[in-house]
Amino acid sequence: MSEEESPAQRVAIGISFGNSYSSIAHTSGEGKAEVIANEEGDRQIPSILSYVDGEEFQGTQAKAQLVRNSKNTVAYFRDFLGQDFKSIDPTPCHQSAHPIQHDSTVAFKIKDTAEGAENTVTVSEITTRHIRRLKNSASDFMGKTVNAAVITVPTNFSDAQKEALTKAAKDAGVEVLQFIHEPVAAVLAYDARAEAEVADKIVVVADLGGIRSDVAVIASRGGMYSILATAHDYDVGGTQLDQVLMDHFAKEFIKKHKSGGDPRENDRSLAKLKLESEAVKKALSLGSSANFSVESLSNGLDFTSTINRTRYELLASKIFAAFTRLALHAVEKAQLDPLDVSEIILAGGTAHTPRIASALQSAFPESTTVLAPSTSPTALNPSELAARGAAIQASLIQEFEAEDIDQSTHPMVTVTPHLAHAVGVLCISGDPASGVFRPLVEAETPVPVRRSAVIATPREGGDVLIKICEGVREIKVTKPAPKPKPAKDEDEDDEDDEDDSEEEEEEIREKAWRVENVLAEAALKGLKKGAKVEVQVNVAADLSVQCFVREVGGKGGVRGGWSAPKPVENGSI
Amino acid sequence: MAAVQISLPLPVLPEGWAAEKDFKAVGQLTHATDRNIEPVGPHFLAHARRKRHKRTFSEDDRIQAQVNVKKVEDEDAGEISEPEDPLMLQRDAKDWKGQDHYAVLGLSKYRYRATEDQIKRAHRKKVLKHHPDKKAAAGSTEDDSFFKCIQKATEVLLDPVKRRQFDSVDEGADVEPPTKKETQKGNFYKLWGRVFESEGRFSKIQPVPKLGNDKSTKEEVEHFYNFWYNFDSWRTFEYQDEDVPDDNENRDQKRHVERKNQNARRKKKTEDTARLRRLVDDALALDERIKKFRQQEHAQKNKKRLEKEAETKRLAEEAARAREEEARLQAEKEAAERAEKAEGKKAKEAAKNAAKKNKRVVRGSVKEANYFHVGGDAPAAQIDSALNIVDLIITKIDNEELAALTAQLNGKKDAGVIKQIFASEVKKLVEAGKLKESEAKSLLA
């Protein structure tokens, strides 16, 4: 295979390569991203390779081998790629092939040939084999050989890791068009839906995986994404939830069969327990109760038990709380308030758990939408988000030359000044103290940017003042007032009443705007009755601003601008 | 992005507010924070385009709109731009085997490269234009023969098997190999590249290696010719079969025609294989690269030989140098040995002299000690025995011990001390077993 396919011959897919599961997606002719099922019909393919007498198994078949053939089964290896042995955490591999040091990288000792000799296989070779299998599945599905991909990586993936992954993919015959961050891929997957509207919003992406959880706070500004903060936790994940169930069922088993012994003390029993616990966890995400049943769990004793969702949620409440804390911590790190968050996207396999979504919903204000299968009927499958986003990105860039992609993702292009404060207009009164600030351009918007707004005028028309200011968002905390506050809108009025009656004790937190800096004033004279005014603000890359004000449907208008601030001496702000 | 709708009214202009052109700038924006935008999504692509080409929003909108419009036009223009040959329009549909299906559909510049989608779209366009009902409406005769041609062409081209049969004998896609004279003008790669590209369409193995250019490596060139000498073609000649009579009456005639067709096909296939073989032979004979590689190989071989010779010469020189070195070392060694021998002799003599002197001292000391006799001159017997004992001691001890003994005795005048020293010496010797106690008892007494 030639090293670089020309854009015309490229067949590109999106790959989400996770520690526990991988998935592959492509975009159909209508530009809709679809996750591809492999030969076994799995859309979430376990990132596990297993070798039996020289035959390679991948995915669900390999996962089944964890019980019988754990020493020749390699799992949870994504995070080892491109790392040296000192800096990896081998805990997840306890029940599969153990990682060992090999030169400066990590390797596994497995019998991967028919002769049965133990070979040392580096993690990058394992990755190559895994990606090759993914590629073949995708090629079989699409009917043409896949030779390029966009791969999602966590936000804290180092350059060395990316390089190692590029190389591993190249060895598998896949050209990596671009690496995109998993949370951004998730946002993109939502924004690429036909019904989605481009808006300015703050999105929290909680990517809850098998052995790690990552939260990213992303400012989505007119379809452009900037990561404001990230938080990672390697101690909470799906395996922790499995562990809770394993402990529960192990105790039940001991209670029932005194002679059975603790199934957690025997490797094979433990593997069986783990597999079934994972299945039970998945079942509990859908149904309100689930059956646990393992043949010959320990000492040849079969074991069957049932658990309902309430019990499970009680057992795992600590872990659910940890997820919520992680999300809140990330928001705090971004120096934002939960009120600023307009959407929470739950991604990753663990996000199917309904309790996590409801816990997040109650931790964040009601204005925040939690996008998870249990809270929103239109939510996408959280396990597929990353792969879908990658597929969309792949379809966008597969026609570009490799050099073009490189140029466009260069810091020269991506590093952009982001506005420190929102820019908006004062309504009702021209006095900063009594006027109401309405943002046109939100804070953290990358420049250059162009935004326009249509604003109502006083009922009788006439001359109006347009005062453009910078505003700072503040959180106003008020004790519940004895009488309902003057409402601006009827809908809001209703809500306020409800709030008051429900949360008598709690204080009310609100977003409020404080005018920081008046930028410009403009006047429109002789407006008609009921006219509307369009204000367009154009912030250039050097922070100079052009502003255009006109009456909607009217002729002429007022145009003006002001220059950029002087650069700060030491370059920092 | 859509404009934000704000329902709150704007403030009324205060009294006395005035500014030039109704606008006045008051402040400046606060400094911005530099952050990374994620290079993802359609809006980022637009941003990257603007930033890289230094366009403003409205400029970019205009340029993008233009680009998009052009694309649509190109696509439409592609298939219908071909003018229709009036002779072709006169064709009779019964003679469908003789017609160029691609030309009928207006796809003669795509030919075997035309996709199914292109064929379908071309067919639709032609149908819209040549439908007999439309012609009737336009007032011309109800001549639908070309329409039938179009239907036949589509039928052939949309059936993969029939299309292959037609492609096999599609002369329109053949490229005549250039003559020797033409290639000598230096455009070998361009002219032959086209020929191989068109022949490559018959390959069962795709993609077909390219002829390359004068910078191609030896491996690439070898791979190219190996490929063409082992060419696996799907070309068939069923399309040129004679029509088999399908009346059931004359079965023999039918079989005869079938057999004839089989033979003709086989013959044509053999001819085609031979033709291709000749073609590749011709190309190989004209290919400058083969000569170049041979020359390089020669140069390589010569270089190896020269290197070998230089190596032997160097080895011989080295051996000669080694021999000389060895001889020189030998001579030096001999001289050193001689000098050492002379030195040894001298030392031995000196030692002998020293021993003699030492013995003298020892014997003298006995005399000094009055032959171990206490008081007055020693009787002759005493002198004799004392001297005997001392001589015995001297013979029993070696040169070094003798020197040590001498050192002890040197300068000692007191008879007691001297006797003591001798006594201790004798004791040492007795202990070492070299002397019997009886032989020296006078000293030990």
C-alpha cells in the first residue's frame, strides 16, 4: 500500500479507539453518520485480542476468552500506547495478559502462533492488529478498502502517543487524516444532526468510559469549539460499577452456598463473575431488574440471582456521586457556574446508566439539558458519539490533501484570541446602572466574529440610542422573596411561582449581567412605530470592531467602528 | 448564524445627544485570551479557509457561493456537452452490434471509466431529448430508430456482463501504440503511458502499475514489465459472435455456428495475447531505463572489482610492514638479553664479594668476642671450636641471612652481646632444623 493515498482514492471512516471498546462509523450518502457493525453484529467492539492456537480473535469472541485463556488475551491497552513502562497503570490488565517492559515501550508476552511459543508483542503491534481488524470490518461493510481514518483521542493524549498511534495505524494500512478530541467529536455528532441549530452555548461533555472518565467544558460558538477546561478521573468508570455488582453477587453466593468459597478468590470464577456483572449492569440500564446467572461459578456450583435497579443504584450511589462531582469540578475549573452550562452531553458506555443522567440533572440547574438516553428521547447513543463525530469529520476532510489538513490544523490557524467579556447592547435604559444588558457576542468567542441581533424599539417609535457595552456575567443569589418578583415574561412568571412553592428553603441563583465597559453609542432617528433595529457587530482578529446599525426594512443606517486595544507590554493579560 | 432576537426595547435617545454621523466610539475591547479552537467541524473549516486566505466574512461568503455554483454547472455540462453526430442519429436499431454505445449516450470521453450513475443520468438526458412522443409533438415523422438505439445502448451498458463484452471490443477506447520514430523525440513515457493505461482496463488485477518516468526505480520498472508479461486479461470476444439461428428446425446448423463461434473466440483471444506480448516487447526494446540500469549494474560490477584489487594490494603492504616490525622487535629483544646477561654476572660477583666481606666480619667478631671465652686469653681449643661453630653457621645460612647477621654484628664490641647474637642465630637454625643442637652447644651454653 502506498504511503499516502491521493484524496480521490481515499475511503475514510471514523474510528473511536477506546480502552474497553472501539467503534467504527462512516457517513452515508446523505451525510448521516452511521456506526458500522462488525461481522458479529457488534457496534461496540471490545478492544480485546485473544490468541488460541495461533488463531486471532477480536471483540466479543476475544472477551469470552478472558475466562478460559486470560494469559493470551490482551485487553485495555489503548492508554499504554506510546508510553514508557514507568508511566502506565497496569491495574485494568490484572485479569488478562500482563504488560511487561520492552525497550522503552510496553509489551505483552502471549502465545500468538500455532507453535505455542511465547512471543513478546509490543503494544503498538497489538494496536496495529486491532486497527487492522477494525479496518477489515469496515471494508467488508462498505465494499471497498478503507485506507484512511479520523481517530478520536482523549484530550490529554500526548504527542508521543499520537505519533505511536499514527504509526500503528499506518502499519495497518490506515492513514490517519486527523486526530480529534473525544468530547469535541461528541459535540460534533450532536451538531451535525439535521435538526440541530448553530448556537452559542457552553457544553459539558462527560465521557464515562470503562476504566476512566473524562469531562470537558467546551464553548461552542457558532459551530466552533474551544475547550475551556478538562478533568480526568482514572478511578471512576464502568469497571467500578461492575465491581459493586461483583461484590454484591459474590456475597449473595457465599450466603447461599457455604461450601462454595469466595468466587472472587479464584481467577476463573472472578472472570465469569466480571463478565456476567457487566451484562447485568447493561441490562439494568434498560430494564428495572436483571437476572444474574452463571453456570459453575465456583466449585462447580451454579448461581442465579436477581437484582433490581433501586438496589443497584443504592449500592453504587458513591460512584454516581463521584461522576457528578467530577462534572462540577470541571465547570469550576473553567471558572464558570453551573448556570452557564446549557447542555451536558453524556458519552461513553457507562453513560447509559439512567441514574448518572438524573444525578447530573439534579446537580445542574433546570436550564441545563442533559443529553442522555434516559433523560432525552432524541439523544444519540452515548457509545456511538465519538465514532460518529469522527466519521463526520472524516467526510469533511477526506477530499483535502494531507498537507492541506496539516496546514489547517496548525496552531497558526487554531490559536485564536477569544473575547474576555461578552459584547452586547443596553436595553430599556441607556444608564448602565438601570439598563438591561443583552449579549450579542458571548464571552470566550473566538475572533474574528460577526453577530447580528434584531432588537425591539419603544412602542411609539422615534429616536433611539444604541449603546454597545462589554458585560460581565454575575451570579445573583437571592433568598426566596416573600412575594413573587416582577416578572418580565408570562412564561417565566409561571416558572417562578412553581419554584417558589417548591423550594421554599433554597436560595435562588440567577444569571445577571453587569456592564463593565461602554464601547460605543449610536443613534437612529425617526423610527416608525413598531419598527425593529438590526445591530451587527463585526469583531476583527486584532480586536478592532466594526458596527452597523439600521432599521429593519429601512434604508441607510449608522456605521462606525473603533480601534483595537494597545498590546500589553509583557504579552500576558 | 441567525440573528439574535431581543424583545426588550431600546432606550429612547436622551435630549441633547449628538455625534458626528450619529456614532461615537467610547471605549475599547478588553484584551482577549488566546485559546486553541478545536480543528473540527464544518464551521472550523470555514474559519481555517478565511484565516489562511485572509478573507473577511462577506468576501468568503461571496467566493464560496461562486465556487459552489460552478461545481453544479460542471456536473451538468459534463455529459450533454457532446455534439451528436448526424450520421449516428440515422442509425438503424437493428444493427445494434455495430453501434458505439458510449457515443450514443454521449459518454465517449468516459467509455469504460463511466460509472453506472453517469450512464443512468446520460440515458435519462437522451431519453428526454429523443423520445418519439416529443418528436411527434414537434411535427417530425414518427421515427423512433435512434430512441431504440439509446435503449439498446443502455441495456448493454447497464448489464455488467454485456458491458464487459462490449468493452472488450470497444475500439474507441484503444490507443494505437506509437511508432519508433515518434518515441525517439523524447516523449516515450507520455505516448506509451497512454497505451498501457488503455490496455490496463482489461486487467483482472487492479490497480495496474503505471509506466512511470525516467526517475522510476529499478524495482518499479521491473515490477511494471513483470506485470505486463504475466498479464491476466478478462477480454472476451463473444460480442463479435455470429448470430446463432434459434429456430429449432436446423439443430446441426445451430451447433455448427456455435462451434464456429467458439473457435473464433479462441483464435481472437490467442491473437490478442500475442498482440499484447508484441506490444510489451516493443515498449521494452525502446525503454531507455533498461539500458540505464544495465549500465549502472556494469559500473557497480567494475567498482566491485577495483575495490577488490585495492583490497589485496593493501593487504600485501600490510603483511610486509608486519614482517619488518617483527624483525625489528626480535633484534631489540636480543640486545636486551645480552645486556641483561652482563649485568647478572656483575651482580653475582658483587654478591660474592659482599659474602666474603660479611664472612670476614663475622669471623672477626668472634675474635672480638674473645672466642666466647670468659676472661683472659682464650685457649687454643676454645678458639678452634669457636671458629668451627662460626664456620658451621656461615655454611648453614645463605647470603641474605649472612648480610643480616653482619648488620647486627657490625660495630658490636661487647663480647656478651656478640655471643647473644650468635646464640640467637644458632637457635633460629636449630628451630629451622638446619643445625643440630649438639653441634653448637658450646655457643648455647
